[in-house]
Amino acid sequence: MLQRLPPLRAIEAFVLVAETSSFSKAAQELNITKSAISRRIQSLEDDLGVKLFRRSNKALALTNDGASYFKITGPAFDALRTAGAQVSTRRRRNSLRVALPQSFASSWLIPRMGGFYEKYPDIDLQLDSQGYFNMLESEEVDVLLKVAKEPPASFHAEKFMSIIQFPVCSPELLGQREAQLDDIASQTLLHLASMPTAWAEWLQLLERPDLLNGRSLNFDTMSLAIDAAANGLGFAMGAEVVCQRDLKRGRLIAPFPQRMEGLRALYFVCRKRDVSSRMVRRFRTWLFDEIGVQ
């Protein structure tokens, strides 16, 4: 008859505490409380009928029984971790992780993804917009679509799309009358944190930098700034690629005709070693083909 194993979670907690010599560090690793770790260790000790740890001068150490148990369970958990990593790697072979601005994902990429899957049904696109601009360096993603003034150094980077900017607002903001440039001074300007000089650049183009001194609100994503404009909070400096659908639907209007090619562009970025990889190459080709069709 096989001997019943203690709960795997309890063994996992023991291995982590033994590896880190700390209940607190083990709790952080598992994203649970220190008391939860203590309960798991106590449960394991009750199952085994031995003490696994002792405290000496405030330091945590394995007992002789604990050291013997760790000598077996430590390598066993290493083998489980390795097996999990190998399975995950096999799964990711057909996954392409793409980091990009949320506003570009929702307004441009996602509406076109059906066409990508029709052409490449074997590739699983995984999109991430949370802190997207730092991910490539940590190797959390395969491709980065990045808004920048210059192509990122040390990576393969190609200009994918110019960013055409112009003011947008709710159709109700000014009532029925035609917008005048002086309205900018009396309305709230909605700024994007990643493009803090966009309004100044556009007004300089019109030789009216004096209009920049009114009220302002700041947003960390363009989607939020656009939503604020659509809800009548003021003028936002929109990007054509992001605002097209809302302009067509009448949710937004472009009250002034002047367009500006911003100092920033959207770049296709990947690691130099990945340029020729099958999935990166296919995604890159599809992206640029989509731009060519427009």
C-alpha cells in the first residue's frame, strides 16, 4: 500500500523556506502571508511527526530531520520546476508576445487580428500593454510597438507609422458655432503624459503659443484623454490612428483643420537575434502589409 503524501503546497512551502532561510521571503515568493507559510509548515511537521526547523539567535535553520527531508524534496522540486519550464517553452513556441500601447491595440490592431489569424492560424498573439515600454529589455515580450522620437538603441527597430496629430473634442463642446483658435485658451487642454509637448508643438506650428496658458488635465494613456474629450472635458491632442473610428461615428470632431506630423513615431522593435525568427518575421510582414493597404 502506498504511503499517503503530505499536501504538495506544504512541501512547496518547506522547500522555499529551506532555500531562502526565511518565512517572509517564502511568503513573498508564493504571494501569500507569512502566517499562511507557518500553517503549511506546521501541517507538514504534523504529518511527518518531526520538527523541520529551529530558531537559533533569531536565525532560522533546518533540524537534522529537516536537512534530510530537504535533501530529497529540494531536487524533486527542482525537477518539477524544470519540467514546468520545458512544457511552458513548448507551448510558447507558437506564441508571439507583443507589447504595445493600449490605445493602438484597441483602435488599430485588434480590429485587424481576425485577418492575421486567417493567414497564420498557427500563431497565437499575446498582447500586453501594461508597462509595455520596459518589457523588451527583460525579455518578457518578443515584439514591441513603441512610440518614440528615435528608434530604440541596441535593438532592431523600423519606423512603422508616423503619428499625425490634431485637436479633437466632443461635438457638444462648442454648441452649434464654428470653432475659433481663441477657444483653446478658454477650454481645458487634455495632455498625454507620454507626449507632454504635443500641444506646444501644434500651437507653435500655428504661431499661437500664447494659447497654451489655460486650464489643463493630464492623462497617462491616450485612450483616457480621448474618452475625456468625448465626454466634454476639453480639447485633446488626438492621433489619427487612434481617433479615426470615433471621428467616423461622430463621437468626436476635429474642430480645426491643421494636422501635424508629430516628433514621435510608432516603431516596430525586436531583438536583433529575433529578426529572422519565423513568427517575428511573419508578424512584421503582416503589419507592414496592413499599412500598405491603407
